[in-house]
Amino acid sequence: MTMNFFRGVMGGQPAGPQPTGAETIHKLCDRVASSTLLEDRRDAVRALKSLSKKYRLEVGTQAMDHLVHILQTDRSDSEILGYALDTLYNIICNDEEEEQDESEDENAQKQEEDLGVLFTDKFLGDSENVTLLLTLLEEFDFHVRWPGVKLLTALLKNQCNQVQGVILVSPMGVSRLMDLLADSREVIRNDGLLLLQQLTKGNAAIQKIVAFENAFERLLDIITEEGSSDGGIVVEDCLLLLVNLLKNNSSNQNFFKEGSYIQRMKPWFEVGDDNSGWSAQKVTNLHLMLQLVRVMVSPVNSPGATSSCQKSMYQCGLLQQLCTILMATGVPADILTETINTVSEVIRGSQINQDYFASVNAPSNPPRPAIVVLLMSMVNERQPFVLRCAVLYCFQCFLYKNQKGQGEIVATLLPSTIDANSISAGQLLCGGLFSADSLSNWCAAVALAHALQDNLTQKEQLLRVQLATSLGKPPVSLLQQCTNILSQGDKINRRGSKVQTRVGLLMLLCTWISNCPIAVTHFLHNQENVPFLTGQISENLGEDERLVQGLCALLLGICIYYNDNSLENYTKEKLKQLIEKRIGKENFVEKLGFVTKHELYSRAAQKPQPVFPSPEQMLFDHEFTKLVKELEGVITKAVHKTSEEEKKEEEVKKTLEQHDSIVIQYKDLIRDQDTQIQELREQVSTLSLNSEQMQNQITQQQSQIQQHKDQYNILKLKLGKDSQGLSSSHGEGAHVNGLHSEELSQLREEVEELRRQHTLQHTQLSDKDSLINTLRCGAAAAAQTAEGGTGGSDNTELLGEVESLRSRVQAQCAEISQLQTERLELIRRAEAVSSAPASSSESSADTVTVSELESRLAAQTTEAERLKEECRGLREGHAGLEQQLASAQSTVAIEQTEKTKLQQEVQESKKEQDDLLMLLADQDQKILNLKQRLRDLGETIDEDEDEIDARDQFGEDDDDDDEEEDEENND
């Protein structure tokens, strides 16, 4: 039965009358809603898809809810999802209907478009449908993802704001759409680009999210992969999306610049020598690339952001590359025009970029500056209108806030700098100013006015320009020639009668003499100028001449407002009386208002770039509209003021000028004083730093010197004790014991032994002296690297060495006393023996022997006396060493006292810390009590804070315990 039904639907021969399309669709919808088999639902949805284009209204009305239900329930079958998405796309999208209805009337087309919007609203009635669609885009299956992308794009085209709002609040909604750019299937990636174009239109929040999802990196990679400017429509789609992301979005512009993506744009503009045969797609791509550069440096952006981008474009060589295209041959006209506009905005207000542009030369023989070549195109009436407008804009941007460039342009008009062998910018401007082409007159007048904008010096310099009008006649000034063309237009080929020419000249004169009293005086000095202006203003002319009347009123008003009363016949008061008599103040103000009421005035005031539908509508300049806005009110007040008010105002003005001059002087003085104070502060800080460093060095050196002294004294004391111990050993011996031969031999041997020891000790003393010198050198070297904290241990060691030396000296003194006692005993025994009686046989021999012994004893006595003297000298040295030892002990006592004081200070510091800890503990206890009271009162206290406080308190206690243990270990 099912197959029979579909056979009837899909074209089988019916047994009875055929059902209508609405009936068939109704049956299919019932089948989709009631069938339990997936195959039946899939066949029904496929049939609805085939009928959705022909019976769009019926399918959209009856089947939309069923199709949405399929998307919700049959997620496992990609084929039925694809059919449902295609059907929804066919009933919502207006593209095919627009193609089919090209031959039909507009009403039918509007009905079809309304139908798409109607079904879009129905689908968006439940915002979950968009969320469902975003979820389906995560499916990788081509038959689901591709129709899902197309359906979402159609929804955005019909109801952009509503869909954007749903996607913006959907979790990961934008991220899912950004994943389409990474799809390996180009058709999905390319349609994803179209989807993102629609998504980012006019929504700054989504633009930022897309940008921070790494969109710039992905898009630039795609452009590079597709061949940059030589690529196809995919490059165009990427560039359109980049323009959407960056235009009027300062955040994304800054992100683009900070990400160094401007540098990646430079290769786009590399053109070869042969530029013929550009394809239409390449022209479109390069046009969009230039538009992208202009978005980054647009005058509507913030000045800081624009300046930063201009600097980056110069540093990476992008400006240089654009200038290469500017001077290249064979470049299509529309690309050349857009390149000129792009260069204009890249250099506008940037001094370094303007200086570079002034140095660019065209590849001609001889080389000519690019500015001269462009001006030649501007004043050439055979060039396209849009190209001449672009050159004028480029010249205006070159002179914008560029007083150096303004001076260079005006200098080409001065007599001292005119070169007859070359064409200069000034000559081209004068030629255009007085040519037969009214558009050239206007462009040259506006360009020359920009050379004078806000530059009093150049306004005065331009008064020196002299023109030779014809042979045999004296030269006239440029100012006079301009006024002659205005006032005597009928005599000079009727050029002054053209509205465009006269408007251009009047704008030039108004800009020239505004805020320049000297120029006003020169203008009024010509007796014909004021009568001409009053005559023009007072006449009742046609609609086209009203603008000229308004500009004449503005020019006359400037002559009043900036008049310094140097000409007696044309003072402020006399000019106002003239206006009141011949024109009337009210009529004058009314004619002055014609300027701002003109329809083209408001259009020119919108943006700096001169964009006009046709040459006839090229009447106002953007900078001139600012001047009119500034002067209209003050001129109206100046005309209505009486002489007394004028005098009072002059007095007030003079007072204010004096006050301003005084204020400026004081400001300069304060600025100089601030500079001096800053310099002195820097000097003081430098000197303070140097002083601290020197003080630290002095302290370190003093500490090192003291250490050296202490170590030297210790070494001297130590070495002195050793020498004394060695010399004291010399006093041991050489006492003669009696007259007995054995004892005398023993004494003689002892004396010889003492002499050998004496010699040995002298040798040892020499070695000790050399050792002392060596130790002194070593001590000096060691003292340079010694640290201040080693003094205490050295003192302890030295005290031990002193005690040991003292004990050795006492032992040696005891030995000397014992030897002296033994010597006296021997002498006594010898005397006793000499007094005893001897035998007669041995008396003579004994007498001789005694004599010899006495002589030898006398010699030994002399030697003993000499040894006593040496012993006495050693005692004196010992006394000196005792004094040095006492001095060292006093030093040790002083250091011990200082150590005691430091320990007392440490104890006091510990006590203070303990007090502080007690205070902190009391404070913590109070806080805990207060928190407990707050809990009792019903307030909620964050338990995490309590735990943190408790951990902090325990951490502090642990730190205190650690510090106490460290101090105990140190003690």
C-alpha cells in the first residue's frame, strides 16, 4: 500500500483524478507524522523536498513543523536529516525565486521575498530551532553539514539581528561556525565563509568573538593558499569577511595590528613589470585588498589607532609597495584610482609617511616627483573624473598637518625658487587655476587652499607671488589676479562667470585671508574688491548664484573680523557702515546663511574624501566647511556690534592677549623650572646613590683594615712568643762546677753544647724571621677575602696560644734559676778545694793546673755574663710581649662587651616580637569572638575564610617556633 501511494505521488498513472499539490503535500505530511518505519518517513521527506520549490507556500505552511520534528527525533539517520534541511532551505531562501522573477513585476518579487521572511519568522518562533541547527552543524556528514550551513545563511539573510542574538547567547555557537573554516571539503568551507559574512554584519560583539577565535590567521592562510590577488572568488569572500571584522571595530583593528597581520598584507601588492591582461577577479580581489588597507587607516578611526597603523605600514614596506603600484604602467584605471585613495589615507597626518611620499619619483626621464605627476593628471581635463578626484584627495592628505610640505609647495611659486627648465607643483596649480576648464580651476583652487590651511607663514609668503599676465604689462600678484577673475570675469573670456570657478576662487580667498590681517590689508588695498563684493551681495540673482552671494558675504565678513584698521578707508567701522547702507545687516546675514543651507554643503562636511556623482556637483571642500562653521557665528556677531562694543572688545582682547602672554611666559618659566628641578632631582638621586656606594665601600674598607690590623697583631704576638721561647733556651747551661777535672770537662762539654744550641737558635731565629715575613704576606692576602664574622673564633684561638706561650716562658724561667743555683754551688766547691792543703810532690803541678783552670773559669764566667745579658734582653722582650698580650686581652674584653650588648638587643627584639605575637593572638581572638557573635545574630560567615584565618594563625605559630629554635641553635 505504501509503494502504491508513492507511485502515485512520484508520477505513476493514477486510476482516478489526480490530487492537487496541496492535497499531495497534506498526505505526505501525514505520512511523515504517522509512519513508524524510517524508510517511509525518509521517502515522504524526499518527496516534500522535490515539491518544495514548486509549491513553496504549501510546503512551508504545512510541513515546517514536521520537518523540525524530524531534525529533533531522527538524528541517527543522516539521509533524512539532509532531506529535511534541504526542504527548509528551499522554502526559506529567496535566491532562486529572485532569479526566476527577473522578468516579472516588482510586486511579485516583493511577495516572494515576504514569503521567505514569513517562513523565517515562523522557524525562529522557537529559538531552540537555531540551537538545534547549530548542533547539527557538528555532524561531519556532508549531507547534513552542507545543507545546514546553507539554511543558517538563508536565515541570517532574512532576519539577521534575530539569528545573531540567538547565536550570541548559544554556548560555543560562534566556535562551531568557525570550525567550518577548517573543513577539508572546499564547498563547505566556502559556504562557511558566506555564512560568517552574514553573521558578522553590523554586530561588534560577534565580530570580536570571531576575531579572537583566530579568524585573522585562518583567513590570511586561505588567501595565501588560494593565490592572493590571483586567486578566485574564495579570496574575495575572505577579504569581504575581513572587511566586516575590521570596519568600525577599533578592538579588532588593534588586535589585527598587534598580531603583526599588517606585515602579511605586503605580498598582496607585489606586481610585475607586465601588468596587462588583468582578469576581472584579480581586479576585484586587489580592490578589496586596498579597501582593507583603507579600513585600518580610515580618518573616522581614532587618531591614535590610525597613526599606529600608518607607522606599521611604513615600517613593513607596505607604503613603499603601494607607491610602486602608483607609479607602475599598465595598471587598470579603477585599481590606480583606488591605490591613490589608499596611499592618501596611509600618509594623511603622518609626517614620516608624508616625507617618504614627497621623495617618491616617477620612472620617467628625467625623473619627476610623484606629486608633480599626479598634479598633471588632476589639471588634465582628459583624465577620468574619479581619477582627478583621487589625485586631489591625495594632495590634500599630503598637506594635512604637514607644514613642511605646505612650505615646499608654496616655495615652488616664489620668484627665487622657480626653475624654468622643469615643471613644478606651483606652476601646475597656477596653470590649473587660470585654465579654461572650470573643474581644473576648482581643483587647483582647493589644492592651493590646502597649502595655506592653518599656516600663517605660508599665507604671508604667497602674497609675494607675482604673475605675468601678458606682454608689455607689469606683473600682478596672485591675490590680485584671483580677485580680477572674480570681478572682471566678463573681460577674461567669461571664465569668472562659471559658478564652479567662482566658488573655487572664493574658497581660496576666504582660506587665504582668514586669520591673516596682512592678507586682509592686501585684499582691501585694491579699490575694486569691496564694491564688487557689496554689489554681488545686494543683487537679487537666481538660485544658482545664491551660493556665490553667500561666499561673497563670507569673504566680506572675514575682511571685517580680521581687519587691523591699517587702511583708513576700510576700517571695521566703515565696512560695517557700508554693509548697513548698501546691503542691510539682516540681508547680509541672510545671504551668509545661503552657504550652510546648500544641499552640497552637508554632503561635503561628512568626510574628507571628495566624492561627487558628477563634476557639476563638485562645489564644496571638506576643510572649507569646517572654516565656514567656525566663522559664520563670529562674523554675524561682528557685523551687529556697535563701535563702543567693538572698542570694549578690543580692550578686553588686548587685556586677554597680555594676560595670555604673561601666562605663556609664566608657563614657560614654570616649564623651565620643572625641567631644572627634574634635572636637579636626578642629580641628587645620582649623587645620593654614589654617596651610599662610597659609604658602603668605606665601611667595607675600614672593616678590612681593622681585620688586617687584628690579624697582624695576632701574628706578631704569636711569632714573638715563638722567638722568645727559642732564645730563652740559650740561658740553659754554661755553669762551671768546681775545679775537678771531670766536672770541668763536663762543664766544658756543656758549654760547647750550649754554643752549638746558641748557633742553632740563631739559625732558627733567621728562619723564623723569614717565616714571619711570609706569614705577613699571607695574612695580608687572607685579610682581603676574610669575612667580618670570623673575629670571635680567631680571638679564642689566639687566647689559647698566648696561655700556652706564657706557660712555656714560666718553665724556661724556672730552668734558668735552677742553672744559676747549680753554678753558684760549683763556684763554692771550687773555692773550698783551692783552700785545702796539698802534697809537696803535686803542689807545683796542681798550681799550674789551677792557674789554667782559673783562666778558663774566668773565660767561662765572662761567657756566662754575656749569656746573662742575653737572658736579660730576652726578659725585656718578654715584658713587651706581656704588654701586647694585655692589649689583646683588653681588645677581646671590648669585643666580648659588644657581643653582650648585641645579645641583649637580640633578647629585646625577641621580647618585642613576643609582644607583637601576643597582640596578634588577642586580635585573632577578638575577630573570632566577633564572628561568633555574628553567627549568633544570624549572619552568614564564609567558612573558607575561617579556615584560611586558622591556617594563617597556625602558620604564624609554626613560623615563630621555627624562629625560636633557630635562635637557640645559634646561641
